[in-house]
Amino acid sequence: MNREWMRELLESFKALCEAYQDENRRTSDYTDTLRAINDQMAFQMPTVREILKRLDRALAQEVKEP
């Protein structure tokens, strides 16, 4: 298990979540920026869930797309 890679991926996903939340606060419309962030999150989501399943199964179930 490559823990450094997993940590980097989780940190990247967290940054995407924060960017999505910040952009969503700025506008009430679904912008191209939000769409791009959402696409990146959707791409990472399966891997993030698999990592989280190994750390905490309940937490993995709570992670959903925006």
C-alpha cells in the first residue's frame, strides 16, 4: 500500500471539495468552473472511496459528489 500516494490523492480531493464550495458560494449559477471541478471530483471519486473503505467504511459511504 502506497500511503504517500493515498495521502496525496485524498488531499487533492479535499482541495477540490473546498474549491467547489468556495465557487458555489460566489455564484448561484452552475458555472463552467463548477462543472470542471465536479468533473475532476467525479474522476477521482472511485479511487477516493476505495481508499476510504480501507480506512473507515462508514466514512466512504458518506462521500458523495456535490
